[in-house]
Amino acid sequence: MSASFEDFQKLDIRVGTVTAVEDFPQARKPAWKLTVDFGPEVGVKRSSAQITEHYAPADLIGRQVMGVVNFPPRQIGPFLSEVLVLGLYDDDGAVVVIGPERSVPNGARMC
């Protein structure tokens, strides 16, 4: 299946800074509840992220991550996940988050 450039343009992928991380014991697979600041245009959003293999809460606070901010919210157990934090699977199937190599303004859109 192929996608057009217009399909890609429909995705609103932005950078945000993780400001809080909470345990999510109700999740079926180990996950953190993230609070991410996507800047003044998008605001602060919450996400359930299955990234516990490589990241402790202290590793994530202050880290910039990429996220799709225009998907509809998704109910995950008792938690409403508002944004999809992006990552890649490593050789062991654990997720490595995607973020910029250097600091950029929160809310910057992927181009």
C-alpha cells in the first residue's frame, strides 16, 4: 500500500518536552503516562507510551519527543491518551523514542 504526499501532510507531527511521567499500572503492557508540552499552539497533552524498557521517569523529564498531535484521543483503560509519541523498535522489540538531535522550540512541526 502506498501513501501520497498529501496523506503525509494530513499528519500533524510536532516536538514537545516531557514535563511529567506517571506509573500506569492498569495498562495491559508496561507503559508510562506522559505529560508533554507541545507549545502554545497545541498545548499540553497526555500520552500512554510503552517505553518502559529503555526509559525511567528521570530519563524522560525534560526530553524532547516527537508526537502525532491530530489523531483523535484514544481511551486506554481509565486513561485518555491524546497524542501518539513516536518511536522505533530496537532489535529486542523495545521502543526507542524519536526526538530532535538538538533542542528546538516546543510545537515545531516536522517538515
